[in-house]
Amino acid sequence: MKKLLKKLAFMSSAVTVSPLVALCKLHQKLDPGFDFYHYGYIVGLLPGEIGKQLRRAFYQLTLERCGHSLSME
């Protein structure tokens, strides 16, 4: 049951951050001097447990490798 809830939390977080992920990937393709820092800063502003879930989804969708137990506080 706990695994299912975590999966649902990730899926809803992924849907929520998907516009930012799409913008980030487009920026990466169009700009050779792409700076990932700004996008990480935007999701870093989100507070609390919800922010942690959204950051985890954002980083898992944008980074080449990212663990499922990532915790950015």
C-alpha cells in the first residue's frame, strides 16, 4: 500500500512539474550555453513535503540519473 501511495504521489508530482520540465528540455536543445541552475532554483523555492515531492519528480524527469529516494531539503 505504501509503495502504491508513493507511486501515485510521484505521478501527480510529475504531471504538476511537466510544463517546467518541457520548458527546461526545450531551453536545453535551443541554447548551447544552457544553465540548469535556474530551473533547479525555481523548484527549490517550493516549501514543505509537497515541494520535496515536486523537486524529486522534476529532477528524476530532467537528470540523466537520479535515485528514487532523492531528498532535497
